[in-house]
Amino acid sequence: MQTHEYKVVPAPGRGEKGRGLKTPADRFANALGLLMNELARDGWEYLRADTLPSEERTGFTKRTTVYHSVLVFRRPVAVPAAGP
């Protein structure tokens, strides 16, 4: 019985301009807040941020490991009532 569904999205790669935001850290926090509030309107609850490795191709035969930052959200799933 699953009680939640999960959504994983890439963390913002750069900041978003806003009124009174002068430093890169302020702009990045603004971008993060905008993304989190957008998902919260759809019922998603922020859980955590992770940085995970991913093996990607470079050229024709080489592979390299890169790291991606992602944000994890969850929201409740309606569980059907058990019958008699």
C-alpha cells in the first residue's frame, strides 16, 4: 500500500533576478524558492536535496562521472478504502 508519490527535479543551475537581490547567493535562493513554491501549489512537499553521480559519454568511447544536484518532493496518494 503506497501512501506517497515522489517527484525528483533538477536543482536550479543559476539564480533568478528579483527586486533587491544583489548577490549570486540571493538570486540562487530566489530561484530555489520559486521552484519550491511552484511545486507546493500542486501539493508537493519538499523532502531533501541530493547530489548523485551519473555516468555520461564523452566523445565516442569515453565515459566520465558527473554529479547532478536534484530536489526530492513527495505528496500523499489517495489510498482506496478496503472493502468488506
